[in-house]
Amino acid sequence: MKPHTLLLRAAATSLAGLLLGCAAPQSLYRWNDYPAQVYSYLKSDDASHEEQIQRFEKGIAQTAATNAALPPGYLAHLGLLYLNIGRTDDALHAWQQEKASFPESAQFIDYLIDNMKKNRN
């Protein structure tokens, strides 16, 4: 093999390795428009709780279709929206799903559930 061919192959291999190393990492979660939804909720924008719930539920369906995972807090926030419109059973279910998906949230989720039960009585 000629020296310049060997050098050319080495350069091509190095360039390919460099380009593959610069590929964008894949996200662990499918965020959908979750950050924008939380921002909208905190700003008390025009979107009603029902509209926000519909967006969250649509995001859950999209995420399930791609076999991706929901980000931390997604289901907890959905539970809060459910609670705000009186759907306490749905809120409990969403919080229990959040707790199962992210065990480190158990203390906070338990706090939310306890407060909801206290205020219910």
C-alpha cells in the first residue's frame, strides 16, 4: 500500500471518529412542552386548567407512542391541575404514578397526598 493512501485512510478514519463523537446526545425524557406549560401555569395565563390538562394528556399519549419516558414532575404537575378542578381521584393516580417513576419524589408526593386528605375532611 502506498504511504499517501495509508495517510488518507488514517485521516478519513480520524475525521469519522471526530464527527461521531460530536453527535448530539439523546435526552432521557420526552419533555413535550412541559416547561412552557409550567411557566404558563405560574404566570396564570389565559389557558384554563382543563386546557392545560388536555395538553398534558396529549403529551402523555405522544410519549407513550415513542416508548420514551416522561420527565420528573410531569405527572406531579398534572395531579396538581386535576386537584385544582376537583378531580381528586385522578390527582391521586397521577401522584402515585410520579412516585412509582421517581422514588426520590416519595416524600414530596406523600406530603401532597396528606395535605389533600386533610383538606378534604
